[in-house]
Amino acid sequence: MSGARVVRTVVTDAVLDPDEHQRAVADDAAGAIVCFTGAVRDHDSARSVRALHYTAHPTADQVLADVVAGIAAQSDGVRAVAVSHRVGDLAIGDVAFVVAVAADHRRAAFETCSRLVDDVKAALPVWKHQHFADGTDEWVGSA
């Protein structure tokens, strides 16, 4: 088997549900489902973060779809993938990024999930505006 179904690629301001992503990729032929959940943490290095805001370029949905489709097409043994990135105001603990992969075996699921996380983070035109507890703020490049 070569190539996976892409069941979801979205950049959204809606709350992301990792369980929903896992259900979306479920496949009776898959022996493994791997899910990565990126959450807003309370620090960046030694600085306390109180909140952040993600902003996306208008092409972000298409960039995400293209990156995911390219990886899905090359993924042997992978049945389905779902990837979402949230934008807007997020609080500590909120889910910002979800990648779910269903595959015949765990190795393909883990490797594909890792590649999706890395490639999406490298290509997606999304920027993070961090707000620190000391009242300062900082823009960070691509999410």
C-alpha cells in the first residue's frame, strides 16, 4: 500500500480535539494510531508565558494541505492522516497543533507523525505572539 488518505487539514480558530483527530483517522486495517498534541506551555526558556496569539497568512490553509498531501502520498503503510493548527488567542494548556496518523504498524505511524510535525512547523506561515508574565511580549517566527 502506498499513500495515505488525508482526512483533515485545517487552520482554524476553533478549539482542537485530539480525540476527534484520532477517530477521524481510525481504520480497521491500522495496527497503530499515533497522535501529537502541541499545547501552549507556561514558559519559553526562563520566561513565564501568560498567553499567546497565533496569526496565519491567508495562504496557510493551502500550505498546510500541500505539505500534508505531499507526505501522505509518500507514506507506505500509512492509512490516514489528520492535521490541524489553531489560530487566535490561546491560554496556557490550550491545544495549538494536532497531528494524527493511522498506519499498519507503529514505526510508520511514528515516523510519519514526526515528519508531519517537523515539515508543517517549518513551512506553515503562522506566527506566534507571546505575552509574558512581566508584561513584555515577543513575536516568534513560523509556528
